[in-house]
Amino acid sequence: MNNQAQSFKVTLSDWNGAVRGRPFRKIAIAADASLYDLAAVTIESFDFDLDHAFGFYDNIKNWTRSEKGYELFADIGEKMKFPGVKRAKISKVFHTSKQKLLLLFDYGDEWHFIVQYLGVTEVKPGQKLPLIMESSGDAPNQYGGFEEEEEYEDEDS
């Protein structure tokens, strides 16, 4: 089993879940890894800093209406609707090929990543997990596009 991993395609989507032509990464990760681990490798693969809270949700178009989810807030002691991400093993959460969850990163800016389970993949001896198997498209600047906020700051000064 050492040469197998779970594989995912993670696509940076718009707020409606559209992924066509959007940047994506294919990731291999150990089956016993947690959703926290999956989120960390995803966020880092898009050159973002893992400096905001996040959650996984089953409603891709409207995360607030999700029936299933996992939230980092629950791991830090907040009373939440859903369990935490640190103890949730990806092998327990993802079990059907093509299954998708929304990874919502940064509740303020709401970066939407569609996480699609691809199944078990072979890992070559010597390859360390997690592993970025494929990278397509440039990641946007995590903190870019805040011209409006800068204008407001100028007005306040």
C-alpha cells in the first residue's frame, strides 16, 4: 500500500462553481491524511499562504446551504454546525470517484476551490507525499485586486 495514494483535481472556481478554463492542480496525498492536510497542500499549490480559516462543503454553489461540511473553526473550539477538518480523514470523506466538495478558503475573500476525488493513484518509489502531479494555469495573487479598499483607506486618512 506504500505506493498508493488518493488523487484529487483541485480547481480554482468562480463563485458559481464554474471551472472551465480555470487554473487547477492534480494532487496525490496519503489516504490517512486529514482534510486539513488536503487543504494545506491545495492552498500552497496555488502559492497562497495558509493564513485564513477554511471549510469543506457539499453545496458547491451555495456553501451556506450545505448539508455536510467540515470546518477549521470547529478544531479551534468554536461551536459549529459541522465537525472539524483536522480529524476528518480524506479516506472517510471521499469514497466515490468524481465526488466533489467545495473548499472555501478565507471567509472574507471567499476563494472557491472545487476538490474532485479522482481515486487511487500509484506513487513511484521515492516520491514523497503530498505530491503535485500536474499544475495548469497561473494562480492569481492572493491579496491582489484591492484597489477599492485602498481608495477607502485614502478617504479615511
